[in-house]
Amino acid sequence: MMKGRVKWFNREIGFGFIETDTHCHVLVHNNCPDTDCLIYDLKESDRVLLEVRNTFKGAEAVRVRRFAPEKHCYLPKL
């Protein structure tokens, strides 16, 4: 699975783009198979996990899942 960030998503049209951490732009749309999150709930800058499938139209996101990056807790030095 790859990590990425929602670049933009239009709820009315039902599609948008995700920028992967490798700086590739991937299409995401409301017919995306095997998604855990509702695609219509995606917002700009949401962090997501995804798989990329190549189609005749180009790269397409599948199995999109929203996730929160791990927060690191640093303890102060005593």
C-alpha cells in the first residue's frame, strides 16, 4: 500500500486526485472498489492509504483508506 494526500476532491462530480508520497498524481472516483471510507467524505489534505491500478485511462486509486499518521511522543530530558 502507498501513502498519499488528497490533492482535491469534488463531491458533486464524484472524483478528484491523490498525490502519493512519491509525488505521482492518481485519479480517485466514487466507483473506487474496496474502499473503507466513503469517497464523498474525502477532504483536501486528508492522509490516505491506497493501491494504484493502471488502466487504459491512466493510474487509478483502489482500496482507499483514510489514516492518521503516527504521532511521536518525545519525553523531555530531566
